[in-house]
Amino acid sequence: MAAPAQPRGPAAGLAWPARPDPVPAWNFAVRQLRFWLTDYRRTWRGSIISTVLNPLLYLGAMGLGLGTLVDQHGTASLGRVSYLIFLAPGLLAASAMGTGVGESTYPVFGSVKWNKTYQAAVSSPLRPADLFHGHLLFVALKLTMTSAVFLAVAAMFGAITSPLAIAALPVAVLTGLAFTAPIEAWTVTRTKDTSLAVVYRFGMIPLFLFSGTFFPVTQLPVWIRPIAYLTPLWHGVALCRDLCLGIATLPSALLHVGYLLVVLGAGIIAGDRSYTRRLYV
Amino acid sequence: MTTALIRARGLTKRFGGFTAVDGVDFELNRGEAFGFLGPNGAGKSSTMRMIGCVSPPTAGELTIFGLDPVADGPAIRARLGVVPQEDSLDVELTVRENLLVYGRYFGLPRPVIRERSDRLLEFVQLADRQDDRVEPLSGGLKRRLTIARSLINEPEILLLDEPTTGLDPQARHVVWDRLFRLKQQGVTLVLTTHYMDEAEQLCDRLVVMDAGRIAAEGSPRDLIERYSTPEVLELRFDPAVHENAAEKLAAVPAQRREVLADRVLLYVADGDAALAAVRGLGLDPLTSLVRRSTLEDVFLRLTGRRLED
């Protein structure tokens, strides 16, 4: 009588195989990334249009239109740059947040609740955490693409003045992911889509308006500023702006990046657990 | 040790205070078609999910291919095919894209997936719909696509949770026919069902589950021989005299008598002889039917309840 996991031959060709070499987790995550890329092939046309159109509209209306008025009143509090130049890096980080939040809500909810494709996927060799990581990889790719387009459009508007701005691209991606990971960890536990609207109403829109995107946080009352400093978006906005203006210092850059990495890391730990709890019942 | 493909000892699943699966034992050999028969809530799906390595057992022992489902989930699932109770197709994608996406989960190269998809779409008779989106397909077609998808990795065991629930009779027969062919090809089938005809058609061996426990185990014929009589006489009376008639029927020699709300069942060796005896008592049923025993009768005997309630 042999132990079950050892290779042996009760009948020709029917032996228990030895425990196979485990597949590395990144390989499983890439398999799920490829699913999202297949999925994206259906929608990329519409998505490209909004990727290009959004920065055009915002930079045109707010940067040029509103900016002309702002600039007439003096730009001391903006750091003596035009409003357009002040605004562009803020919008870069804020739109990365928008993409990050968008990707972490309805697409994830649909996969676990409407289509149940996540339930199908965990019947393959993939584990819940692999699905999560594969989606994060996809969001990272999408953020890279949308942020690069944004930077290119901003450069066309003359809103980019320093070559350091290229470093704002990975910072924008990190900002987006710092939203995606924790929100996705939460979304996958939801059973009703109505709770997703709360993220937009009470999370994203206030952050969008009060995290230094459109005006410096120093314009806010003193007591409310610490709240802004706690939000990942403020760190993303601040660092993108410093980089685009070419005034970033290493200590402050490390502080901002470190903060965003901590939020992302916490989100990944939470998501690994919540994905497993939801899909392995 | 045995060479059982799946082996469970005292397998238990609890959700909070609720015990869905209550210490079941079973073994499953290669090439078998094995069924879990029972009403909704009997613990069949929970058992299937544990075998499918997507639900860690609360207690007891479970091995699949001799491996541990918690530690070796990916390796086991690589060799399983799963047809879940609820459709989980990507309805935005086409029929063929669903196979492509799923094949990639198993790490299969594109040309292999393409070749297998050709064969599988032929097998489930969906070749002419391969480029259609999944969303508008009927329930029967979706179920056939789900079966094709579950075969993309050429699994050694195919797990089917209620494979024909919600399908019309014609679609059910198509599914049964395909499953029967797979069985002929040597694929080990494990299925849950609350349809006795499905269990009788497809299963070499089955366990009857009720309230998380296994009430009996055997081949369909075994179970019927062990727990029922060769024939059953079904009698229907005018509701006004139903109870009275049911009492009088105690005088008819029968192994067992079941009084249901609308019918009386007499379990006997010879149904025609029993019917003659009923008439001899001066009873006049509205309808009478002599039939062979089925798994439904086994279930009724074992649990006191009907299967499809």
C-alpha cells in the first residue's frame, strides 16, 4: 500500500503523478491580465476617444478659459506660474484617480456578481488572489496609457515646462493604483451595486475638488488641511506638480511615493483576503 | 490506501452555525459516473464545491487524485472540468472567445485552444454559432457552451452541478446525450441532481443525500431493489373519499403504503394483483397506474419526503 501522493502504477497510464511543479504566481496573474486585454479589445475604441478628449476639454475649459481670469488676479499663491501650468499636473493625478476608481468598481462588481466570470475563473488553476493581481496589472497598463496621453496633450497646450515631467508618468500610475487596490478589495465584497455609487459621491468627487487639483490646499481653512494631506490624491497631485514644474526635491518625492506605496500595499493585502473570502466559500 | 480518484471521510462543511454537509464518506473510481441525488438544500452543491477546490472543508478528509484540495488546489483544478449550477459565461464575448479566455486560464497555447475549440464546438453542436455573442443564446445553448468550456483542458473528472436544471425537455435530452458520450470516452463524471430520471439515465452509482448526510449508496438498480418493491400501484381517489379509502387499503397486502396528499402508493411485487384486490374491497379509484419503482420511491422511503418539492 503506497502513500497517495507518490507516483505509482495501479494500472497502465493511471499512476498518480508526483506533485507537479507549482506554477509561479506571476504566471497566473498574467493569465488573468490576458483576459482583461481580450475584454478591452471590445471597448478600446470608445475608451481611447475619452482618453484623448477628457484632457482636451478640461485643459481647454479650465486651463485656458478659467485660467485667463485667474491669471489676471495674480498667480503668487500658485507659485507664480500660469493657471494652466498649475492645473495640468493636478488634473493628471486626478484623472489617474478617476481611471483607478472606475476600474475598481463596476468591472469588478460585474465579474463577481453579474457575469460571475470570477467564479468561473477560480474553477481553473487560478486562485482568487491571482485574479486580483491580474486585474491590478491590467489597470497599471491602462493607467500608463491614459497618463501618457494626458501628458502629451498637456505638452501640446504648453503646460509642461520641465523634462522632469516624464517622471510624473509613473507617479500618476501609482496614484491610480493606490485607489484601485483598496477600493477593489472592498468592491468584491459587495452584494448590491448601489453601494458603489457611494464611492463616487462621498469619495471621489470631494477628493477631486479639495485635494489641490484646482487650487492649492493652503487656500482651505487651516483645520481642514490635515484631511487633505491624508488623502492619496493630494500626494499624487503634489508630486506630479513638483515634477512638472521641475521643483521636486528628493525627500519630499520619497515621502509622497512612500505614502502612496503604503496605501497600495495595504490595499493589496486587504484585497488578497477579501477576494479569497468572497470566492472560496 | 486505495486508488480512488476522489476520497472523502467524515467530510463536513459548516457555514456559521449551519451544517451543510455533515460528515459524509464516499469514494469514486476512474471512469465512473457518480451522482449525488437529493432535494435542494441537501448539501450536494457544497460537496461539489469542496471537490472543486473552491470551498475549504470545515472538517474531515478529502483527497482528489491523491492530493489535498487546500494545499494543491491549482494542480487539482488543472485536471478538473466544472459545469456550475449558475451560468458563468462571459456574455459580452463570443462563443469562441469564451473558450479562448478559459483555455488561457489553463496556460494552453493558442493553437491548442483553437484546435480543441473546433472539436468541442462540433461536439456540443455550436459550430455555426461560434462567432455570435453569448448574451442572446438560449439557456440550452449556454449550457452546452458551458460544457464545452469545461472540457477545454481535457479534464479527467467532470463536475456537473445540476446540469439540466432550468432546461426544457428537448435541451435536457441533448445534454444527457453529450454527457453519455463523454462517459463512453472514459471521462469520470460527478453530478448532482434532484431529477431522478437524470440520475437513472447517467449514473452508474449514486448516493442519496438528505440534510447534509448520505442516506444510502449504490447503483440505481441496487437502491431500488434494496429500498423499494418491483412495482408500485398508484391510486387516485375522489378527494371526498380519499382518506377513507386510504384507510381501507390497509387490508390490501402490500409491503408498504404511502398516503400522499393527492394519491396513495402501494409498494407491491405484482401491481395488477394488488389492483384486483383493491377492486375486490369495493373501492373504485378515479385513476390507477401500475409502474416500476424509481429512485423517487427510494427517496420517499428513505426520507419520508418527495424529491422535487
